[in-house]
Amino acid sequence: MLIGCHGSVWTGEFDDAGLQRAIARTAAAGFDLVEIPLMDPDKADGSAVRRMAEQAGLAVTASLGLSEQTDVSSEDDQVVSAGEALLGRCLEFLSDAGGTHLVGVIYCAMRKYMAPATPTNRQHSIDAIGRIAERGAELGIRVGVEVVNRYESNLLNTGRQALAYVEEAKSDNLVVHLDTYHMNIEEPDMFSPVLAVADRLGYVHIGESHRGYLGSGTVDFDSFFRALATVDYDGPVVFESFSSTVVHPELSSMLGAWRNLWQDGEDLGQHANSFIRNQLRSVESIAMH
């Protein structure tokens, strides 16, 4: 299992200089993996990211949320094509960077929708993401659909919805991506959704209820980490946190990151790394009881 950190803990800019900063600080904080917020795959050099990550001893993943102009769930075929083309470029970047996973809100726009998804919206999304997952398989990159709250998607708000989605897409390379911040809003508890998705779970975000320091909010991490152990989860576990002092303005608008929840990314990151590893060690110890 690789323990990772989202790049927005360290920087709001993801040009070459920003990526170098995120990679160096992720490694210094003791993580195994850096997750790059890939809002613009044409902005940075994937080969340079590979060199920097290999030198730092880090694995690489990437995430993004689509916009209204690239919404693959749109009923407009041109918008769907634009979204699929963007995701294709993300896969190419990750291939150059030696990345392993492309995840996030890649199946619709990351925004509040004012109406439920239609059958056409859902089918367009499934068809496009199915093709992206197959392209990812060719490049050795796993694709994950992130379950988010009702204010960021009208398609996938629970693990069970995501499970039905990935099964309908019929790609073994497509997995469910759970995030504790969103689960804390939408799910009945932090245990049963993990069991429900079981072996289709392929990526995890660890975030507090207010997206600040882990353990300072309302998320039931004890139950969540016990659930991961119950299903023998062994994929990436990535810390995610956002503060208005660091996050990129575009991402801040998408996420509603209006408050300054922390100022010292180094302290936050080191704390998160220890918190996650301690949780994992605690559930491992249950086997000795």
C-alpha cells in the first residue's frame, strides 16, 4: 500500500516549478506517492515529472474535475468529445510521467447540477469513461471514478452508485474511488460502503470533514480504516486537504475552499502521514488479538 499526498497541500501552481516543489515536499514529509491535480495536462512536462519523482523515490498519480465545457455526461456530443479528448491528454501526460492512476470527477462536470442526471447523461458518461479506461489499460494506467457529494456531481454520490456505474462500463481497468470527506456527507456510515464496493475499490482519498487537520473534525476514521482492512484493500491511500492560502484559484472555486484552515503545509503533511500510518498499524494489530 502506498501512502500519498495531494499536491495542493504544497502549492497552488502546477507548472514545472510548482510540480518540483510539490514532489520535493511530498518526499520530505515521508509519503510514498504524489497526486498531481491535472487541470491542464499541456502545462507541464510529463517526462520531467518522471525524472523528479524517480529521484525523490515517489510514485505518481493524477486527478482532476471536468468543467461544463468538458462534461462527458453532457447531452451535447461536441462537449463529450472535448472531455474525452482532455482525459486522453491526461493519460498521455501520466504515461510520460510514469503515473499509475487517473482519478477524480472525470465522469461529469465538478459542479452543482440543478436537475437530476438523465438516462442520456448517464449513458454518455459511461460510454466515454469506458473508452478512457480501456485506453488507460493500454498505457498501464488505472482509471478511477471519485464518489463526491451532491454539490459536486448529480451522478455518483455513494459507493453503491459508483459500483453500479463501473460494472455497467464493463472495463476491468475502471475502479471506484472513495473519499472520506464526501462519504461523511452522503453515506450512512464509514464502514458498509467500503464492504459494498469491496474488490472494485481502487483508490482512496483521506480528508477531514472540514478538509483541515486529520482528527480535528467529525469523520469516523476508525471505522473506515477497519473497513479497508476487512476487504484487504492494498491500493493508494492519499491525503487531501485544501486551504485558501495555497489552493489554485480555479480549484478553489470548484471546491468552495474559501477558508484558511491551515498555513503550514509541512506540519499538516507530516501530521497526515503519521495519522494515516498509525491508523493502518492499529488495524493491523487486531489480527494479534
